[in-house]
Amino acid sequence: MTTASPRLSAPSAARLRPGDLAGLASTGLLTRKLRAGLSALGIAIGVAAITAVLGLAASSKAALLAEIARLGTNLLTVTSGQTFTGATAELPVASLGMIGRLPGVTAVQATGTVSGVSVYKSPLIPPIETSALSVDAATLNLPAVAGSSLAQGRLLNAGTAREPVAVLGAAAAQRLGIDRIRPGMRIWAGGQWFYVTGILNPATLAPEIDSAVLVGFPAARKYLHFDGYPSQIYVRTVDTQTATIRVDSLLAAQANPENSSQAIVSQPSAALTARADAEGALDTLFLGLGAVALLVGAVGVANIMVISVLERRSEIGLRRALGATRGQIRTQFLAEAILLSLAGGAAGVVTGAAATAIYAHSHGELTVIPPQAWAGSLAAAVAIGALAGLLPAIRAARLSPTEALWTV
């Protein structure tokens, strides 16, 4: 009696676990370190550019918004506009008092432009070297209302506002070469000496004050032939959005009841916020350059994977002969491409973040790396690696064991 021999079934291919796949992919790259590093460099440069651009923009914007929040969004300004003939309009002398009567207004200060007066460190400086400085008459509490403060010396007071005494804006002091207040320090303005008693810190919400030499209204009328009309009025309101909006709607008519259209009302904090948004316009250009670098990196990854398939035909044939499936071969080479791109992307994120941190620290800003910068960059690197390695992986999977081993 004969017994039937059992049929031999083909062994099923072992599953390729994620750990094994990672080991295979890393081994394939580590055996060609220089070539893999150069290919990943393009990815790293592109990702670093994208991360740095987005990080620098976010850091600068965060610093500006923090400064605006510190100074408050309740500052409004009224500026003299133009008449129907194109001449500069004049705000009434009584504007400050009228604006101060508005409900919700907490403080009102003003400056008046003194025309035809230039400022020099001494009368020996050529008249054409004006350093683009202006001379403005100023009320006593202007710096506090405009969002500035005293850096050195003393502010104008009721006594010095009547004498030839000046306080310098931050930029004005720098252009005049004055870095500290010394006893008897003077500047030459309007054909006579003015004593300098103070230097202001930069005024973020009122940059026009930075390049101004401030003197008192009485002194400007007495020594510089000032007409006494304010040219810009600074108004602080109750620190609520509702109060600021209400005062804003009434301010022009209150400042110049006869010709409200000749009074220009603005909110400096809103202008700065818009500027922060506009500064990101050039980011698109740098992001485009980063995308080009990523494209170059993708070409490099595709190139190294194609060469790798050609050089490793014997390895592919041997693995196929030992039972590896086409899908496993395809997955192995695709994983190598993704791992290569991911390594370049990680290096790029670290480099871009470091560049952002160094720049932000040197400018005294908080370092901000938006999630879309690093997460988006890594996702783009993985996608590029998958796309660049797809065709070489398919070509590797299509090799038959005999064809691959025959070429050994």
C-alpha cells in the first residue's frame, strides 16, 4: 500500500518589519556616505532657507506686536492736512483744549513744525549738512503720551520751555554725534545757541520725534519766530477699543471744526501692524528660492537612487533569489530615498532654526519658529524623497532574479 507524498507548497515571503526596513535603508545609505551627504545637501539648503525665512519673519513680527502691546493701541494722532489749493493747512491753536473735552480722552500733547530752521552741532558746519533734522515746538508731557521716555538728562519743564533749551530725539542725537548729556552742552539752531538738557529713547509709535529737536512752544515763538500753530497732536484715550473708535470718529471735527477734512486722523499702532504684515511680502521670493533648492535636492536624490539601483543589481538578485518579493524590493529603495531626504530636511530645520535664533538674539527679539516652518519643511522633504525615489524603486522591483544575478 502506497501513501501519497504531501505536496510541497512555496514558502510565503517573510514580512518586512519597520525596524528591518529602517536597518536596510540606513545600511544602503551608510555604504555610500559621501554621495548620500552631497545629495542630502540640496534638501538641507532648501529646508534651511524656508525655516529661516519663516522664522525670521515670525520673530520680527512677534517683537513688533509685543512692542505695540506694551505701548498701547490707544494712541491717535491728528496731523494738519492740505488746503484746496495744495498749501499746508493749519490746525487751530485751541485744538488741544477742544480735543481734551472729548469723552474718553485722557491726555493731549502736540508738536509744531518750526519752518526754515536747521540744526548743527556748531556754526562752523556747512549749512548744506542739515542731517535731515527738524526743529519742533513741543508741549511738556509729549514723550509720555507719544510712547517715548527719557534716556538721559532732563525733559522740558515750565521754566526751560521758555528758554533756549532743547531735548533731542534718539536719531537726532546720533546724527549730531551726541551720546551723553554734559554740563553746558549746546547746539546751533536758528542762528543762536540752544542748551541740550535731555535725549529721548526711540519712539516706536511716533518715529517723527526721533529725528526732531524739541524746544518749548514759548521758546520757539520767542527765539525762532514760530507762529504757534500745532502741526501734529497726540491723543491718548481710555485703553479700550470702543473708546478709541469713538474718539477716532469725532477727532477730526473736534480738532478743526471749520474744515474737518484738513485734519488727518490716524492710529499709529494700526499702521505698524499693517507694516508688519507687509514686511512678509518679500518672504515669497525667499521661499521660492528655497523651493528651487528643494527641487535641486530632489534631482540629486533621484540621481543617487538610480545609480544605486544599477550598482546593486547583484544585491537585488540575491535578495529576490532568497525570497524577497517585488514589493519588498520596491519598499526598500523607496525607504532609502525617504530616509535620505528626511535626514537632509532635519539638518535644514536645525540650521534654519539656529540662524533664526542667532539673528533674533542679536536684535533682542524673541525667537519664534512657526510650526508650519519645521513641520511643513519636514513634510515637504518626505514628499520629495518619496517622489524622487519612486521611479528607481519601481525599476529595482522589476528586475528578475536571473537577470540581476546574470549581470554579476
